[in-house]
Amino acid sequence: MLHLIIKKEIHDNFLNERFVSACVVILLLIVSSIVVLTENYKGVVADYHNRVATQDTFIDQFGHINRAGWMGKPLREPSHFQPVVLGIDREAEQENFVSNPVPALFSRLDFVTIVTIILSLMAILFSYNSVSGEREEGLLKQMLSSSISRKVILLGKFIGGNISLLIPFTIGGLTGLLYIALNPRVQLQSMDFGVFLILLLASHLYVAAFSGLGLLFSARSHTSNEALLKSLFAWVIVVLVIPNISPFLAAQIYRIPSAAKIERETLAITSTERDEIVNQRTREILQSKFADIASVTGMSQKEIQEKTESDPRFRERFAEYSKAWYELVGEVNREQGAKADKIISVFNQRSKYQEKLATIFASVSPFSNFLFIATDVTGTGIDGENHWQKQAALYLGMFTNYVEGQYQKEKQKNPALTVNDYLELRDRPRFQYQPQPFAEKLGPTLPQFGLLVFFNLIFFVGAFVSFLKYDAR
């Protein structure tokens, strides 16, 4: 009997003009958003390559040690999942140049937004009257008067409703994936198709949860209007309120200083305070060890070079002073850097605690769990950002060591070389980002998958218990 109920639900839905229109809208939205974002991705990739070329040209022509960290800052290549999942907004970080500001005025519409907002709302709208609507039409009483059990009726409605809604959604998703796969500018790997399958599976669980939510309130209401109001109220709480209020609650419970305050403190330590210490220690070594060439502080670079060429004794002493001064600066940089790193480390650790607390609060909603899954498996979320930051930090340290080595080589050839003079850095190491392995990205999403399954069970069980006591008269 179960298959008959499922077949009836699918048949009724496909003959419903409102349902068919909604399915067409879903299909068009998914395909059009993927097409638009794929074309936008091409422009973002071109912009990325232009920025890399500009950075390379600048280092080749104006490289020097004084700003090695700024010059060598790695640039992140746009994710090839961007046509589907936009993830963290990098425009806010000014990593991409926006030549056309008009798109920034409108909300971003990607696959995740369509699923979390539009598809979940449609699942509510097409399940809220599954029980109460048939009660009003008298169909439910006829079904219950036959030999069909309430369990079979409710399960059939749940399965049939989900199949009806997920068929056009799956067709739209696979069509969009085919468009991306056939686009030569988007380089997909075999592992990426597994990511898309995970996205589809998570989407099915997410939509099914809201079908169960609508079914729950339908089984707890005697009229369709009452069920619709209850379902929409629950949708607003689950989709809009809980995810948005979670970071605020976490910030109120576990307070940390602002990032701007930490940035000001570390900048003062590594810049203003560092310069003061360097100047003070420079005066000390000039008075104690290099009093005979103390006048060098008032000489221009040209005058120093001329004197080193004409006075071998001065050249020798200036070379000794330059070496001592460079060691002094390195020591001060390490001391101040350690102080700043300690502050940043404590701040980052506390930020992680607050982030974890916000994640726990947000996980009360199916919306948040699906969002975490979608962004984690595509590497466009928090885990992906942390992975990239680690690799970028390692490369920046390697690049800085390379520049310091080049400076030391050139300093031996020319003792008058300063930290702002040009260095030949054409054979420098290049940054090569290594994305997370698929298994490494999938592992952290398993709890979210478990929670989506839990929401499906809890909503369906709630609907089932309510339906057992439901008055069909």
C-alpha cells in the first residue's frame, strides 16, 4: 500500500499547476545562477592572473628587503567551485578589483542560497496542507476508513512529496554541473565530481527536513491556514533567526577584544616601538664600539660610498658596523615579533573558542549544518580559509628567509647597501597552493550530516506522533 500512497502524491503534485510552475522556477534558477557565476568566475580568474603578473613585475623591478613581507604576500586563486558555492565573501577583503560596482548592490545567488532559502520555503509550501488540506477536502477520512494504516499514509506522503520536489531540483543541479564540466575555463578534477555528489546528498537531506517540518505542522493543525502560519513562523526561526543570532550570542557569552584593537597593538609593537628600540641601540653601539665612524649617521648614501672607495680603513669599519647594525635590527625584529606573535596567538585561540561556540549554537538549525557542509567540502568556508592561511604563512616565511639571504650576499659585495636598495629576486620561490584532500574535507562534515539526518527523524517522528492522534473528521 505504501507505493500507492507515494504514487498518488507524485501524481497529484505533477498535475498541480502551482507545483509544476514552482518546479520550473527551481530548475531555471539553478541553471541560470550556475551559468552566470561560471561567466563571472572567468573574469575573477583573469583578474587573479593580472594581479599575480603585477606582483611579479613589481618584485622584479623594485624588490628590496624592507618590505619583503608585503611584497611576497601570496594571492589566493579563486576556487573552481565558485560557479556553485561562493562561500566567504572575499570582496570584503579587497582581494579582487571590482570594475563594475552594480553586481555588488544585489544579493548573491548561488546554489547554496537557492537550496537554503528558496527550496526550503517551497518544501514548506507544498507540505503544510498534506494532512490538514486532505482533511478539509474529506479525502483523509476516506483513506483512514480503508485498511491503510496511518503510518503508511504519513510515510507515503513524506516520501512522495520529497520525490516530487527533488526530481526537478536534481535535474537542474546535474544540468548545471554538465555546463561547468563542459566549460574549458573551469578545470574540474575527478575528485570534484564526488564533491558535487556530496552537495546533492546534503541538499536532499536538507529539503527533506523542511518537508518533514511542514508535515509536522500540518498534522498538528485542523486547517491549512493554521498550518501555513505555523510552518512559516518555524521557517523564519530556523532559517533566518537562529543562524544570524548565533554569532551574537557567542560574542556575548565569550567576549574577546576586537581585531582592530589587536592590529593597533601589534602594529605599535612591530613599527613604532621597534623603531624606537632600533634607534636607541644604534646610538649605543655607535658610542661604545664605533665612535670613530659615528659621523656616518649624518652622511648620505653617496657620501658613504665615496668614502668607502677612498678610505680602506673606513670601508673595513663601516662593513663591521653594517654587520653589527643588521644583527641588531634582526634581534629587535625577533624580540618585537615574538611579543606581537604572543598577542596574536592568544587572540586567535580565543577567536577559535568563540567561533566554535557560535558553530554549536548555529547547528541547532538545519540551515547552518547544510551551509557548513557545502562550504567545507568545496573549500570555500572556514576550514578552507584556515588551510590556505597556514600554507600562505609557511610560504611567506620561506620567501622572507630567501630575501634575507639575498640581502646578505649583496651586502658582502657592497657594504653601503641599505634595506631600501634594489635586490635581484627573479629566482625566488613561487607560491603553489595545495588544496585539501577530499577525505580531509569530508571528515569534518560528518557531524553535520548526522544532524541533518537527526532533523529529518525528529520532524517525521513528531509528525507521526501528532498524526496518530489527529482527528480526521
